[in-house]
Amino acid sequence: MFTNSSVSRRYFFYFALSGLVGAGTLAAGKQIYSNRKPREHWLDNPKRDFKVLGQASLKQRAAAKRLIYGGCSSYDYLFTDPSFATNFAQECGIVVVDTDLKWDSLRPAPDRCERSHCC
């Protein structure tokens, strides 16, 4: 079968050694991650107070807690729907570009570059 038995023994040794290293890594990772607390305890924090009082906007409520509230939207929604744009400006303190700066939007074809909605 094998003409040189030392080669087959060497490969068997490497294979067995890599299996032991992999098993040890999995066992160590399981021990590390099994000792962590679940994240649900963050939601049960009694010090968090999110009562809704009054007619304040989300931006004002976040500012009262020293946070910035924002959202993402695209050019089409903000500039074609005035009521959406007005409500977005009232409720959000920051806007993040949705998909307008993705590669497919900027370069729809290999020979065409579209930047009119970004500027």
C-alpha cells in the first residue's frame, strides 16, 4: 500500500496532533463561554427608567438622558415625502445614510458613476 511507511506515520501523527489541539480548543472555549452570565440581566436592571411622560419627541427624551437618538433613511424617502422628512427631523437628532453610499448605488454600471443623490 505505502512504499515508505515513515511518511504515512508522519501524516498520522500530524492528523492526530491536530485533532487533539482542536479538541482542547473546543473544550477551553466551552468552559470560557459557559461561565458567562446571560445578557437578559441587562434588561432587568431596575435603575433603567423609560417612562413615557408628556409629548416630548424622541430626540428630546434621549437628550434628557444624555443620549443622541437617530435613525437611518435614504435620499428617496427624505426628499420625496415631505411629511416623513418633517417627522424625521422632529424625532431624530442624527441621520445615518441607509444605502445611498453603497457601491451599487454609487456605480450602477461599470461605466457610470451616480453621485447626484449624495451631494
